[in-house]
Amino acid sequence: MTSTDQQPFLSVRDLKVHFSTEDGIVKAVDGLSFDVIKGQTLGIVGESGSGKSVTNLTILGLHDRARTAIEGEILLDGKELLSASEKELERLRGNKMSMIFQDALASLSPYHTIGTQIGEVYRKHTGASKKEARARAIEMLKRVGIPQPEVRVDDYPHLFSGGMRQRAMIAMALVCDPELLIADEPTTALDVTVQAQIMDLLKDLQQEFGTAIVFITHDLGVIADIADDVLVMYGGRCVERGTKQEVLRAPQHPYTVGLLSSMPSLDGPVDVPLLPIPGTPPSLLNPPTGCRFHPRCLFADKVPNGLCATEQPALQVVDGRGSACHLTDGQRREYFADLTAVRHN
């Protein structure tokens, strides 16, 4: 990942999250490791069902412990979270770490005003009075760009537009100045203009507070705009990671190549056809043997002895740059040479 002398604020090591269901064990996350430092953004990208959201809900402790088997280690500023009690996690959630959910309308209560909901978080963690909490809510709404915050603080969520609701969610997430912010596809349902405004807002707030951000998305265009480092997930595993420039300009895994090839390029020929990834994501109840991507991989037959179907490739990491693929470096250069990658400054 990004070269730095700073210690990671969030460190995840060999995380496994398995759910018990009537149909069997769902291996939602199966051996995931990454670090995030303060002032940096890690973008986690992958198709639906790849384990992105489960990973971050686990960091926050938002899972049913009775039905969930969790292994590994999650350290937040040196504190182990998987062994923490619910009371300890409640003190951390909204205070030291916070989350922006994808659907603001579903996440906000329709029965309480925006100001009441933002103020409730502030009062819980600071012991502030109702008057102080209301003033803080107005301050945060102003900070995230809500017009007339003194008036809108008393509005209910349904009176806000989609972009304004998402801004209100960001205000709620940041009201206690958390050091870790997890954003779970916060711009998915928004139009492109509002999406860009939300991204600029997050970058400005990160610059102001030095927050560590984990940004979950399936959109590589969003990743190109906001992330410093990128982690690509497939079937509950990390298949590639590196800096944004490394992953987007020189992908090392066929899945990342597929994601890039299925996106239009602004600086390439207009008549170049998009190349969608064939097939569908794997079932996490019964994942494929070997490399989980091999049934959809265009290069699996290039690896001798059917290795892709029988042996799971390890994530080989050198100086923070890594991929989990049986192809050699030479094969990657040869087979990925025709990729028209999305170019970013």
C-alpha cells in the first residue's frame, strides 16, 4: 500500500467471517488483511456479494454473534475489537469510528427530526445538553453544506432530497470527530453531480480532521477519484491490492482487468467495445475449488496442469503491491498488454 512511516490506525489480519444458515455455512469473508492510516483513504472494490460490506460491519461489531463465526484480528488504534464487549463497542461506535450507510432514507428514522438524530449521537458520547446538541447539529449541517441549517435542523428526513439526506448522514457520522470513517457505497443512488459533491465533501473533511477512511464501492471511477490505496475483493478474498495508480494503470489480476475492461475510457477510441466479465459471482455457500475466479477467468487455460481449478493462489505481496494469481509476471505482461485501462491523473 502507500509507503509511509506512520503506523496503521486500523489493522485487519486474516479476517474470516462465516455465517450459519439453513443451507450451510456462508464464507462471506475468508482470510482478509489490510491496513489504513490516518489521513488516507482505502478503496475496497468488488461486485455485490464479494464481502465488502460484511468486512466493515464486522469492524463496527454490527453482526449477530450467535450465528456468526469470526476469526482473525482487528486492531483500532492498538485496541483489539473482536474480543471487545458490546459496551466497549458502543463507546467506540459513533465516537472513535463511524459509518455512512448506503441508503440514507432507510438509515434515518422517519419519526425524528434530522437535528434530533444528529444531536442524539453527540449527547450519547459527550454528555452534552439538548441545547448544546442542537447547536452542534446546526454546526455540522452547515459544515456539510446544508442551506439554512438553523431551519432545516427541524425538518424530517423525507423533506430532504437524496443528496441532502446523504449529507445529513455524513454530518451524523462526523458529529463526534471520529478518527475512522467507513463509507459503504454512500453515492450509489445519487446522480453524478451530487455524487461529485459528496466526494469533494469527504475529501475536504478528511483534510480538515485527518480521518482514516474506508470507502466501499463497485465503481472504479469513484475509486479513481477518492482512494489512495485500493483493495480488490472477489468471493470473500482479496485478489489484488496496491496504490490507486498501480491497480488502475497496471492491474495484476484477471478480475481487476475484467473490471477495467468493462468500463468506458474517456481517453481511448470511442469505438472500442466494452468487455464484460462472463458468468456470475460465485456462491459463498459452495465456492469453487482453487482460485474462486477461475470459472470466469479468460486466462485460466494458460496455467498448466489445471492449477487454477485445484490450488488456491496465495496473495503474493511485495512492497505493499500484491495479487493472488497463478499467472507469472511475464504472462501478465503478455496477456494484459491489450487492456485499454482507465487513465487518471
